Amino acid sequence: MPQQVEYEPGGSRVRDDVIWLLVLFFGWTIAILLVARGGIAAFVALIVVGVLTGLRIGTLIEEQRHLRAETAAVAAIMEGIGPAGTVREAVQTAFRELLSLFGARAILLVAHDRVGGRMHSWQARSDMLAAQHEELPVGQAPTYLFPAPTDAWYAERPARAGARRPSTKVLWPEQLRARHAAIEVPEAFLAAHPFASVLVVTTSFGGQWEDRLFVIDAKAGSRPLRLLRAIATRIGPAIHMLDLVGQLGSRVGAAARARVARELHDGVIQSLIGLEMQVEVWRRSAAGDDDPSAGERLTRIQQVLRGEILDLRDLMQQLKPPAIESAQILEYLADLVGRFQQQTGIVAHFASEIEDLDLSPRVCGEIARIVQEALVNVRKHSGAKTVLVRVSAPDGYWKFEIDDDGRGFGFAGRHSHADLEIGRKGPVVIKERVRSIGGTLAVESAPGQGARVEIWLPRTTHG
């Protein structure tokens, strides 16, 4: 923890008020005594005490004016984010107001979910139409959430040549003026976000979230910092409440989807399986009849029923999002491949060159969905007889492959993620899911011979 210099915390607005009260009390007492005695000293005392009283009244009026400005600014931003239905909309509105209010060049918000082990950043500039969201590697936490003596501080970088380290001042709770303090701003932050000045406020929510808001190249000083602290401590909980409402909605939706999946399994699928078995009995009975077309028609009906059963099972899997920990993902994929072979008759193999991998539960769930979607594509579109799912860890990456001997895609050769996006080729759902977890996709296709889908995840950000 950086050590504070030139200032020891402990002073407060209450202390200042007490000091002023004592000064004015004794000042007026002395002035009244001197007036009773008469003389030039009484006249001087009255002037001095009057000036001090005027100064104190002026500071109180200025403080009230600043407090009203703070309240108006907070109310304006809260009114703006009130109609927002999502975190993205609320952040966009709040950042737009903050850029205008502080005349800043850029706004950066870093939010660390200490329970979920994830870190997000939102960044907006005065020349950008919308704020940009990015999920940061948790390993970058020291770059943004480095120690500071208190929750609010600002830094300025002198323009003179040779001045490298910023000058920092902190604003303690209940203080009106910021005081010098030593804060070690990491070189990584200075390189990624160069600034002439920056206002910084750190807040927390529910013991789970730690947020740090950076207002870059705004006018630095105690008053702007007090205003930013007042805004951040009010809009932060409002935005996090929107996030909680969204999570609750997702959980309610997930519960409803799971209920539908159970009903499909216990009702529709069982009925279709029973009907398919009955058709099989009819087909065998019709095999001895004189009309061979009846058996052929029953065979086609049976194939359609089997296809619909498989499609419904795929839909059930999509309705039930997998909750998978890192230690379970390899076993889950192996089981998924085994069930695929059992249900489709396509020979399927699972191979892993590693014994374990380190991924967050969210990424594990997305990987399971991606492999599942790839296998569905193999069954529906490839006409493959065999498929191989392989997991490996080459050159600092986690790699997942789905390789089949079917008819391939409508193009030949190897296409990168960028090639697929530009040419609008490849599996759309898989592309979106891979992008959502910060991975890259590659597809290699040989028409009439098969295709390979590769998902690459950098271990620097996933593990």
C-alpha cells in the first residue's frame, strides 16, 4: 500500500466547522470587550472580526452552491439512466452525461466481479458514438485496481520535459480539499491511457463488485473530484441493480426453459418414440405383403420420426444451458460425444491430449454449446460416417477441434475467423459464440471429403 506523505488523515469538515466557530466566538467576545473599553483597538477588532465573519459566510454560501450543483448533476444523470432497461443503455447514458459535465476527453470504468472471477471495462471518448465494452483478463487487475489511500483522488502529469511520474492528491471522506499523497500509478496504465490529468473514484457494491471510474483529461481539482465522488456513489448502485435484475430475468428464463425441456422429454419425445416403435412393427408386418410400396412408405415415415426425435433432443439440450466447472468440461465433452454416437449411429470419438484445463464456468458452458452445435451440424448437413472431437493445448492456446468425413462446407481450403466474417461463410451460431468468449475460429473444408472446425482460446486470457 502506498504511504501517504505531507498529510495525515484525520481532519474533517466537522473539525473545520468547530475551528471556525471557536475563532468567531472568541473574536466577537474580544471585540465586544474592547468596544466597552473604547479606543482604536476596538475599531480594528470590529473590522477584523467582521471580515472573518464575512469570509465564513461566503464559504458557507459557496459550499451550498456547490452542494446544489452536485445534487442537480446527480439528479440529471439518474433521470437519464432511469428509463434504461439494460446495463449497456445505462452506461451509455451516464458516460455521455459525464463527458459533457466534466469536459473530459475520455471515460473509463473498470468493474471487477470478485465472486465470479471476471473483469469488465467500459470506455468512451468524446469522439466516439458509443461506449465500448470489453472483458479484461483478471490478470490485468493490478493495472487498473492498484492500491490507493482512499476512494477518491486525482493525478496530473506536468508538461515539462523529463517529468514522468504524475503528481497525485487524495480527497478523504468529509474533506473539502484534496491533499498531496503518493500513489504509484502502474506504468502499464500510463502507457495504455496517457493523460494530462485524471479524476479517479473507487466504489464497491454488495461485497462482490469493485469498480474504478477514471475521468481522463478533465479539469483536475478538489471540487470536480467531490462532484465525481457524489455521482459515482449514486449511479454505481443503480447500474448494478440493473445487472441484478437482468441476472434474475436470465435465471427465471433458464428455469422456464428447463421446465419446457422436461415437458418435451416426458411428453412429446416419449410419444414420438412410442409412435416410431409402432411404425417399426407395421413395417416388419408389411414386409411379407404383396405391396412393397407400403413398407417403403413406412420406412420413410420411420426415418422422419427418428429425425424429429433427434431434433427435439437437440432443442432440449439448447433449452438447458449446461452449468459446467473447469474440472468437469473434458468429462462432459466425452459424454456428449458418446451420446451423439448412440443417438445418431454416426461413429464418434473423443480425444484429449491434456488432463485438465483452466477455464471459467461461463467459458466452459459456451465451449459445450459450441461442440454441441458443431455435432448437430454434422448430423443434419454433413452426411458424415465418422466424427472426431479433440482437445489440445498448443503454443499457449486451448484448442478444440471437430473433424468429420462428410461433404464439407461450400468452399475449399482453410479460412480464418476474419475470412469467414468477410465472406459471410461458415457456421453463424458458432462464430458468434466463439467471438463472445474472446476466441478465434478456423474452418478447413474439402468438399466431398470432410471439414474441420477449430476453436482457439488464448491461455493468457483463459487460464
